[in-house]
Amino acid sequence: MRTNIIKTLFLSGLVLSTASCEDFLDQTSESEHTPENVWNSPYYSELVLNRAYGALTEDGTYAQVMAFTTSLNTDIELVDAGDAASYTNQGSERSYMNYNAIAGGWSKAQQAWDKSYIAIEYCNNVIDGVSGSSLANNTTTVGRQMLRYKGEAITLRAMLYFDLIRNFGDVPLKLSETKTDLSNVYIPKTDRDEIMDELIKSLEEAIEYLPWVGENGYTTEHVTKGYAHALLANIALQRAGWSIREAAKEGYETAAENSDPTYPTQRPAAAERKGYYELALKHLNAIIANGKHQLNPSIADQWYLVNQRALDTKYYENIFEIPMGLNKSGEFGYTVGVRISGASAKYGPKGNSSGKVKLTAPYFWSFDHNDLRRDLTCATYELKEENGVLKENMQKNEPFKIYVAKWDIRKMNEEWRIAALGTTGKVPTGINTIKMRYPQVLLMYAEALNELNGPDNAAGGAGMTAREALAKVHTRSFAEADKTAALAYVNAISADKDAFFEAIVQENAWELAGEGVRKFELERWNLLSKKIDEFKETFKYQFENEYPKDLYYKTITEGSEVRIDMASVCWYEEPADDVKKEYQKVSWWGTPKEDNDPNKNPMVALEYISAGLNTPVKNRYFMPIATGTIADSQGKIANSYGF
């Protein structure tokens, strides 16, 4: 652990108020303060807590790297890479996310580590400070306020450690603020199971201190009781799941598939797993029974509000959003989202790159054509201004480069548009990073209850079966006229536990693509390698047998904008000859060119995608710890997994 990132950053550059994300980012120093003054003042204690929130808004944490980059690749989401050099470039995320990492490669991997530990240090400051404060108690208004701050810090620290172990494996666990003599700085890695057990224990404490959203002025831009419950449940499910290990653990099950002989993929024995599933269900029950968090009946409205940077104070579907600041932080809508190529009179001279997260053709084709999520999630087009007209241009032969449509500049508010018009540079969107949505709670609930009881037994749950929870997520995404058919799909899923689990895995893909969730779920299910293989085989078959060679569609002109009429697109067959002239067309994903360039030939590109996952170590999805971190650890830290 590096001393330059662990030294106490005590009250340096504090911020005011917890009311909005701007306050987390506009940080100014007032004066010098002693610990005694700080922790005997709710005002100053809150300022330190805000530093922890502010540390989450940097590129190295949840504005970019830990928000979406490290959640690639999966069967449905890919890092942007178009040629052999990109897939294997050790200096970029493209190599790391294709599982070709080396310890001295991509610099932002070290940033993710460093910045996460800085944020953890702020959390430890708050936890230790409040714990030692004479004000902290449950009998006075001020005392309960101080304990709320402690609960927030505990929960943020748990979130940070959970993401560290999901990206790096075993890491140093530091649960107290740094001592002035640095005696608690150089510490070895802790087994991640021990870390998760500690996080669960601490979250159980935090839950007692935290309010539900809407209470005590808490919005979804602060951690609340709902998020602490959901995070604990997610950790408990991870604790019960599979993970590649630094060494075999006695009493654990070793996977029959995708397990390395030296670094085996293992999970706890059945009895222990059952306990963690029951624990997860208990906390998911609490969220569902409370009723504060609900599905927004309109999935289109859900994503419109996200793009508008407007908090949903009716349904609270987003259980926790890390608050970003316009023109200060936030990559959703710029690096991830519908691409606008080049300057636009309406949206500014810069445009955006949408360069990191792409979706795959088999994923697009997996949707029921009436599922509203398909076109709200997948953009098979890009925007470009031509002769004063902003057009949606259908892509050509880009089966691994479908943009994520959940974030779209056309849905963003006037404040962002005015800022974008005023500069030739990049304008961070300020769109919050969502760490948990209510659909994920329902899917985790369905998973836990199915594992314990099967799909149709509600015993131990929150008054609904696993099938009913899955139905809530699935049917929400269909128009009223199509809901009966959507429900029929759910009801037709086999009552076999394994078959129903597969339906949950598929729903996870349809609902959460691009949100930084799926990779980590596939890992704990030991399905990452299998699903990537399935994606490749499905693509090969569909490429040769199902995808149209030419794609026909119509457009709609509205003022100075031209958009594709999605209802007109002939995804599955060509229109009749006598009406073809009414359509536009592009050469779609037909016969591959005779070319060895993966940027031109999808069949060649397919061999590069996620190519390092099982070479030289099977199921090696973790990133290596940076060489600089190891060098500064005084021999306490080393890499594993063949790095």
C-alpha cells in the first residue's frame, strides 16, 4: 500500500452541505481544525463525510473507471476495440478488458486502486471520529445525526471494498484511519471471504443508523437504509458464489468447468451457501416490505429522468446514485451512450465519443421485438449533423459496436446543452452513476428465493414468489397491449430450479446492460467464460444463417432532425419487392469480407474478443495489482494468478 495515498487527508479542502452533488464537488478549505473540534461538531463532521462522497466523483473511481470500464467484457458488453493492436494494447483498457492484462500496463488500473483507498481513508476518518465523539448516541437529535454520518461512511467503505475485491481479488483490509507514525499502513492482503464477512457485519450496524430515502432530508444521492440492505444482500450472494482463488480452500467446492489447477475457482459448501442466501433474502425482504423503492411504471421515463439529472422522488427506482456535477464529472452520456459524430449546431462543437461500452449483435437479437428495452438500450445508429440536419444514420457491419442508448444527449436538459454549446472541449455531463436500481433488488430476490425454494414457493420471502418478482421486472418493459404476452413468457418458464435460474440470468442481461452489473454477476455464477463462448457461437450461427444482408428502414423528419422509424425496420426479412423503393437500406451484417483485419471482418474480430480470459490461467478475470503499488508495499503485497 502506497504511503502517499494512505496518509490522513484530514479536513483538507472540505465542502459544505449534503443537499446536492454540486456541494460534493465545489470543495474549499475553511481553516485548520483539530480532531476534537471536528468530531464534536455535526457541521464539521459532515464536511469530512462529504470528502468521502467527493472522492467517488473522480475518473479513477465512479465517474469512469469503476463505473463502467472495469465491468467489461461480458457476453453482451464489450470494450471498444476494433483491430488487433487495440485488443492487445497493454497501455489501454482495451487489453485489460479483453483479459490480456499485465501488471505494468494500463495506468488507470492503478488509479482505481489509489483513488478507492483515498476514499476509504475518508470513510475511516468519519467512522473513527464519530465513534470517539461524545455526541454520538441514539437519545438526542444531534447524536442520531452523528450516527447517520457514521452509517453513511460504513456503507460507502463497504461499497468501495466490495468493488476492489471484485476487480483485484484479495486486497489489504484497513478498517481504521491512518496513524501518524504510519504503523498501520504496510499491511498484507486479506482473504476476500474474510473481507466480505467483515463488510456484512459492519453493514448490519450501519443499517441501524441510516434513514430510509425521503427521511431526514435524505435523497438517493446519499446512501440510505435501502442501499445498505441491498449492498449487504449483494455481498452475501457474492459470498455464496464462485470465485477464482489464490490457493485452494479446504472444505470448498471446486468448479468442474473453467477452474485452473493452480488457482481454482471455488465456492463454499452447500450448508454455508444456504446461510448466505437466507441472509441475502432477509435484507431484500426488508427493502420490498418497506415499499419506499418501486419500479417506475414507465421504463422510458426512468431513463429520461436519469438523462435529465432529475431525482425520482415518487418511485425511487434508483436506490443509490453517486452524485456527479455538470462540467465537473460524469462520463455517462459522453463516453457511454448514443454517439454524436462531430459538431452539431444544437448540441455543441465537440460531439461525443461513446467510445468505451458497446453491445453485441446476439444481445440485440435476443429481445422480444415488443420489449421496449431493446430500443431504449441498443442504438444501432449514430447521430451526425449534415447540412444543418441532425440525422440518425444506421450503422453498417458493426455487430460488436452497438451503442448504449440508455444515455442520450437528446434527452439531456437545457443546462447541459448550453454548457456544451459554449466550448469546443469536453463537457462532463454530470449524470449520476447509479450503483443500485430496484430491478436488481427484485432479480436478486428471485435468485435467492429460487435457490432456497424454487420459483413458486414464497415461504421466507416478502409475500411474492421468485416467479412473481421476475414478472414484475419483465412485464414492466412492455406496452399495455403486450403485457399479457410478456406475462405468459414468465409463466411458461419451467418450474425446474436450474431452468428458472437461467431465465433470471437472461433477464439480468435485458434489464441491466451497460450499467456495470453483469460481469460481476456472471463471475459469481461461474458463467462468465461459458456465456462469452455462447455469445461467440451464437454470433457465428446468426451471422451465417439469420442476419439480413441488407437492412431496410424508413425515416421520419421532424423539423431539423431525421430519425429512423424503428417500427419500420425490417430486422428479420426484406420488404416485398413492390414496396422496397419506399425504404432506405444499408449493407448490414452479411457475408464477411476476405480480410484479416478484425476492424473489417467480424469473424476475425471474434477471435480477439475476451481472448485472454483462459490464457495462461483459466478464468482469470481479475486485474493485476500495479507494479508501483507492489514496490511501495515494503514486501507486504504481491500479485497472484500468474501476473
